[in-house]
Amino acid sequence: MRRILRLLLLAVLLTPVAFTQAGAQLYQTPGPSSPASKEQVPLYTPQTDELIGRVSIPDARSAVLIQPEGREWRAFRSHTLKLVVGGLALGMVVVLALFYLYRGKIRISAGWSGRQVLRFNGLDRFAHWTTAVSFLTMALTGVVLTFGRTLLIPLIGHPAFTSLAETSKSIHNFVSVPFIVGLLLIVALWARDNIPNRADWAWLKCMGGLMSKSGHHPDAGRFNAGQKGVFWTVVLGGAAMAVTGYWLMVPFTGVGIGGMQILHVIHGLLAALLIAAIIGHIYIGTVGMEGAFDAMGSGEVDENWAIEHHRSWYEEQRRKGYVEDRQPAE
């Protein structure tokens, strides 16, 4: 009994010494970069390497525990894409506003003749407006999905934006079908007339006479170099957007999560470029040029407009008998 009491007394006496030594081993002298307050304690350490574990379920993608590229994609989705879309669209609007202040509305130099020339038939206009309306619808719904969290949630709240975003996504996916139909139609109808030729180089050298206030425009066929540029931008860019868009509708088909992120980046950047290009196209076809909207409105353009902007095409129409010869002035 006395031996047990002696051991307990010895343990009590040695306990403070043990704690002192342990504390000395755990305590580290603060360095120059050590946090001085709780606010300076890092709660998150960036992970630079992918961390993959092992899972027993069939979906092997679940084994990816940390995927650093996801942070880069999130930064693109949350910040970079908004800057690119907004910057290109607003930049195009500013450029067009400055151009309008300098050049004004491009008028028909010889004035309205009162004689009409058929430029686009009903099928041509159907193909154009099908492509145009579906693209503008997808652009609008895409802008809602891209900028909605930042711009709309503070105005309408989370529940309303949730419904709007879900509806926008459904509309965006649905109208992609008529967009493809319109795209195939304009390729079938206009691809032959949009093949570049030597006349396009002359048009490009003077920018189609757009910067000249003299009213002179270089000779052009059915489509000038600027219209050909818009055509191939829409066709090639629209086709690439369709491929990436439909691929995004069937997640992880042939690609992993990294591939899905790349598809989204490509889709977003192409959309930004096409939106900026279409803004310029809409300007020229409406307020920018007198008589231009009639081509896709009624399908007929004023004869003087046709002569000034597409003389080669106009002469070809005359040779084919589609345009009556002018009556001699009395």
C-alpha cells in the first residue's frame, strides 16, 4: 500500500514537468510571416495538382476529388466571359455611333428612282429571317444566363430569376433547331455567290466606299466583300456554336469534365464574336444605309440603289431579262 501511495505522489509531482516539456516542444517561435491575428489565418490553401481517389461505383468521374481547372473555368464563367461579351458588344455600339456621327446615313446618291428590282425572293427571305430571329433569341437568352445573376437577381430576386433562367435555357435549346435549318438554307441558297473573287479586293481596299462622302461605291456582284465576310462568319461561327452547343446538351459524351469546360469556353467566345458582328450587320441593314432594309423587307430594292451598290449583279439581272430597260426621257 505504501508503495502505491509513493508512486501516486511521484506522478503528481512529475506531471507539471511533463506538461512544461510538451508545451515547449509544441510551441514555435513566430516568424516574420506568421499570422498575428485570427483574421490572418489562412482558411484555404490553393491546390495546384489534381487529386484522384478510388471509388467502387461505376462512375469513375466521381473519383476526381480536386480538379484545379474547375477554378479557372469558374473564373471564366463568372468574370472573363462577361467582360468579353459586354466589351465586344458595347465596343461595336461605340464604333458604330462614332461612324454615324462622321458619315451619317449612307444615302442613295442619285436619289430614289421609283423603279424596283427583285433582290431576294420569298425563300431567300424565309431563310434569312429564320436564321436571324432564332439567333437573336438565342443571343438574348444566352445574355440572361450569363449576366442574370449579376444584373437581374438584385432587381427581381432569386425565385423569379430561377424561373426566368430555366425558361431561357429551354428556349435557348429549342430555337437552336430553326437556327440550324436557316443556316443550312442560306448555305444552299447563297454559298455560290459568296465565294471570294478579285472584285472583293478592290472593295476591301477602299472599305466599300463607306468612309467616303462622295457617294461612290466600288463595283460588286450579288454580295460585296463585307457581306461575304458576314456570311462566312455566321455560317462557320454558327456551325461551330451548334456543334459545341449540342455537345454541351449531352454532358460527358466522349469527353471528361475538362473537355466540357473547353466546349463551354469555345461556345461562349464564339457567341461573343457573333453578337458583335450581327450588331454591325443590323446597323448597316437598317439606320446605316438608305434602301438596304428593303432587300430583306419586301425583297425589292430601288434601281438606283442596286446600280450604286451592286452594279455587276444589276447588269447581270438586265441581261437575263429580270430588269426592264429604262424608258428614254421625253
